[in-house]
Amino acid sequence: MDRKKLVLLLGALIIAIGTAFGARTIFAGGAAPDAEAAQPTGPRVLVAKRALTAGTIITADALGFQPWPKELVQDAYFIDGEADMNALLGTVVRYPITAGEPVTQGSLVAPGDRGFLAAALGPGMRAVTVPVSAITGVAGFVFAGDRVDLVLTQDVSGEGEGESLKTAETVLRNLRVLATDQMVEKTTDENGKTEVSEFRTVTLEVTPKIAEKVAVAQTIGTISLVLRSLADSPAELERAVAAGDVQLPANATPEQEEKMLKAAMGRPIDKGTTFVTGGDVSRFQRTTVPTRAPERREAAPYQPAPARAAPSSGGNDAPVYTGPSVRVTRGKETEQASVSAKANSTAILSSQSNGMRRAGPTLPSAGATVIN
């Protein structure tokens, strides 16, 4: 290759390299900048972290502050720096709030406000209060929002067969605690730790039928509360779905199914109760109910039959009598006469032999005769 061709080739190579660098610079400089999400620059307002249904008791993980456009902030919102988040713990949601929706002052009901307990109840539910002690109330480790089982302990006595039957029965399950000693929020000390205190009463959320059962259970024996695990409710729900107790429509949306499952998971249970007798705990205790002695009934004293009124004839009321008697009719006149048993039998035989017309047993006299 001669020198002239080599110079031309090197010149073309240099031009190509320069063109490539120039094109790269043009495309790199014209590239669109990375898109960045616009963040609101307004104040931080209190919003719901998850969907809150009516009657939900507010806890620390239910609400949080979030930046909000300044032009959309309303006076009813809770503003960060102006509202105390701790003061809202234990309040109850009055109206449903969707996830991410700002919480307004009218949507929460504080303890002591009018209608607080009614707002805490779910649709169709009732509130019932039961007495407890340090032993029957889980030593104070029960707070509003927890779920408990109700155990009834009683002695079943009999006659003539030794000791009574001692038994404990789980009569109700999955009951939501509304308040303990009229308190719905957890008390904390100066270090922020939850204080455990004894209480004497517990208010539970139940159905109308279960409220009747709780009222009767208080008169039978001693009521004890058993704290449930948070993992028990989903397990109970799975068993209810498998058993067919919870029916889900085939055309239901995922949101509808979730709502129905949450309602079923929070429903009190009064079926499938279990029990333990004294014989299951100790070999020296009974396992059966003592028999009861048969009741003795005294014979009622003899009382004569009440007097009966004779049927009327011809519009005349017959007199009341207490012994054997006959009614003699002659033409249109009727009269009553008492007779002995012997005379009564003689009259019947005589009337039958003579072939006289009668409406009943007759005497051998003129006219129709009726014997009562």
C-alpha cells in the first residue's frame, strides 16, 4: 500500500472517531432528566394507616402523620405539632375511615363523651359487664381490644352420694373487651411502659343471646376470663370456613370477602364448648353428676265433686241439687224430687217394664221422668 492511500485511511478513521464522540455528546446531553415524585410541601396531618371500621379502638399503630397539600388542609384535621397523638389512644372510630384518609375530630369519640360505648359496639352487638378479681381477671393483663374466653366454674350437688361434682366449662369464646373498670386505654408510667393494675369489672361485647347466657352464668357459679392469643382468631376462622359455618358468595369481590372474613373472625362463639370435671384433675374427685332423691308428693285430700246444674226444660231453670234426684214432668209442669239409691233402681226397672217414654231413667208415675 502506497503512502497516499495510508494517509487517506488514517484521515477517514480520525473523522469517524470524531463523529462518534460528537453523536454521543449530543444524545447524552439531550436525555430526559430522571422523574422524581412530587412531595407535598404542606403540613403533616394525621391519617389512617389501615382501613378503620366503625367501633375500632384507636391504638398507636392505627394512625400516623403524613405530609399533605397546604391548600387541602381543613380545620378539622389533626396537625403535627398541634395535636397530641397520645391523647387519641383509646378513642373509638365513629364513622368508617379508609386507609390514607385524614382523620377528623368528629370521626373519633373519646372516653367519657356521650355515646362513647354505643360507638364502640359493632352493629347488632350489646355490652355486658361481669365482675372479676385478680385471679379470675388474668391478674390485670387484659386491656380494651383484647379477646377472651369465658369459663364458668360451679359445684353440682346431689343427695346421698358423697361429694358434689366440681366442673369448669368454657361457655363462650372470642369475646372482645371494651373496657376494664370504665377504662379503655392502657396506662403508662414515666418511662412509657404499660402499667398492669387490678380491676373489678370487665365490659364485653356480645350478641343479645350471649348477653342472656352471661347473665345466667353469673348466678350459677364463678366466671373467669382466659386471654386469647392473636393467632387464634385466624385459626378459628379457617375451621369455620372448612365446616361451612361461614358462607362466601361465589361472585364476591376480594374487598367484600375480606370484609366478611373480618366480621366472622370478630364474632363471639357460643358453640362447641368444652368442660373438665374434678375426676379429670384428681382421682379422688367425681366424674358424674350426683343423683337426686325422688321428690315425695303427698296425696291431695278428697274433695267431693262440685254440684252440677240440671239442664233447663221449657225455659225454666232447674234447681241445684247435691244428691240423687229425679225430675218428674206431668204435662207442662216439672218438679224435682230426691230419691234413695234403692228407689232409683226400682224406678228404672218399673219404667222399663211398663214401656213408658223417657229421656232418661224414670219413676212409675205419670208423665216423663228423668233421673240424674
